[in-house]
Amino acid sequence: MKRFHSFNALILMLLSIGLISGCDKKQEVEKVEEVRPVKTIIVKVPDAGGIRNFPGRIDANKKAELAFRVSGKVQELLVKEGDLVSQGDVIAKLDPTDFQIAVNDKKALFTRASNDYNRGKKLVKEGHISKMDYDKLESSFLSAKADLNLAEQQLEYTELSAPFDGTVARRHIQNFEEVQAKQEIISLNDNEILEVKFDLPENLILRIKKIEGVDVVEQSKLKHEIPVVAMFQSQGSKEFPLLFKEMSTKADASTQTFSVTYTMPKPENIIILPGMTAMVKVDLSQFIDIENIFYLPVSAVVADVALQGSVWVVDEKTMQVAPVPVKVGTMDGDRIQIKDGLDIGQRVVTAGVPFLYKGLKVTLMKVSEQAEDNIEHARPVMKNDQQQTQEKG
């Protein structure tokens, strides 16, 4: 009987140990809860929707490729690249010897024809020659006069002059070379006024809205009022206002863009030359229809078997994630349009979305690792599991 009581006591002790151990394991399971660090982006008001940046190229507002109108040997090349010239300054000269000989020859022929013509006028009045003979003398005189004028003009063409004040941008020949008529000799630029050219994409042109109550002619003038500035890499964030000059109305066949040209005075204290590049900032806020279309990195969007897109949104109160269906639009490089489904201020996960599930608790990565806005649309840098584990630890 004593052994029976001892056996029951042993069983009760084992059961109590098992229950206690089971409770401890249950408590341990409850304590272990997965928390995943995530990279996110905040959906912001598309206040920059009307502001666009375009790469621009600098050109001279007035430029010319200067060439002789006649062929010959270069006798003098009076300028070097970078020289400043004034309108009318002689830039280069051809050897005028052959042209002077031609002028002398045509002058002699003209003198004889002129004398014959003057005698003929007297003789025809007196009836000593016929009217037909007189007409021949007159024709020879006029032809000789035209030949002399041409020879004198070609002699003048042996000197090449600057058509406007400017800078010698490039010299295409060397002294004493034989050149042909219309062969480029000098590239001349007027750098006091610079052109800034850039290309507008077709999809942006289509979004420019028509302003009610303003006719087509007046609307075409509104492009002069669009705030446009140029920024140069050497000048940091300093902005240089631009003035509208012209815009093409036919798209480039290969790029489907429209060329736009603005002008600016030559800046003081800095060197800006044709051929340099600039960043052009255009504020179209008042001239385009800004829709509530947001852009997210492609990595933030997932699709189900029915091709329904969704994103993972972080509830910043509970720090849990949940899927939200969205309507997507077109892709542009590593970004994609989100046309519907998101609200301003929501925080969307941009990396590691295939590993998320509803209710999963997350932590936000460091601020320096977060995608700060949805304007730059740079694809987030994915880190490997080892780096994430180190950051988590």
C-alpha cells in the first residue's frame, strides 16, 4: 500500500513538471515574435508635379560659319581661336593677284566697249550706222560693264570680314592653304547672348492644359510667362532666369520630343561657353493638369495571378504591414505609376515585399537608408540578409 502511494506521488510530480515545462515553452513561443526591418517611402503630395528638370545644352544666340565666296590661296589669316572681333574686321585674305589681273582685263574691255558705244550714239543720230548696229554696240557695252562689276566684286571677296561682333570659336584652316569657295574658314559666335536648348517629351506636351476664356493666340503667348531657370554644375544651386525664344511644333522622329530654346545674357564672373551643359528647371504648375498620380519604385509593387497590383503599407501606430490594392499605370525605368489606391501620407514598403505577410510587425531602417520622397524615384539599394541581421542586432 505504501508502494502504491509512492507511485501515485511520482506520477503527480512528473505531470506537474510536464505542465510547468509546457507553460514555459508556451510563454517562450509567445515572447518570440518576428520583427522585420524594412525600407519604406512616404506618399507625399505631388507638389513637384509641375516642376520638371531637363538636361540642357548651351549654344550661341548668333553664330556663323564664315567662308570665302571664291577659291584661292590664303595669304593672311588674321585671327586665332578665342579672339574677339568687331563687325567689319578683316579676318582672312586670299592672294588677290589673279583677281586683280581679271579686273584689269575686264576694265580694258569695258573701256573699248564704252568708247564704241559712245561713238555709236553719235553715228546713229547722223544716220551713218543702222539701229541694229547700234544695238550691238550697246549690248557689248552693257556686257563689258557687267563683267567688270563681277571681276571687281570677286576681288572684294578675297577679303573675309566679320558680319557681327563676336568670338572666334574655331579656325578650320591654316595660313597659305588652298581653299575652295564656300569652304568653312572660321566659326564665329556671339557669346553675349546665350541659347539654352532642351527637349520636352510628348507626354508632357499632351498634359499642357487649355486655359478657359483665353483664345489660342493668347495661350501661345503664355509660354513666355512659364518660369524657367538654368543651373550649372559649377554654380551649385544658383539659378539663372531664362527668356523664351522658340519651340518646335514637330516632334523629333527618333526621340518623340519637341526642341525648346530659351536665351540668357552672358553671366558675369563665370565662364559659360557654347557646347557646355546645364540643368533646366521648368515650373509648369499653372500650365499642366496635375493628377493624383504617384510614382513608386517597381520593387514596391507586387501582382497576384490576376495581375492585380498591390503594395504593402505600414500602420505607423501598430507598426504592422497590410497589403493595399492599387491601380498601376505605365513604367518609366525603375519606377511605376500608381493611379489609385494610395493616400497622401501613407508609408509604403519598397524592398523585400515578397517576404511580408499581413500583420507582420516591422521596424523602419535608419533615416539615412530611407527613400525620402517619391520624386527622385531612385531604386532602393537592397542589402543582403547578413547586413540586415547585423543592423537588427
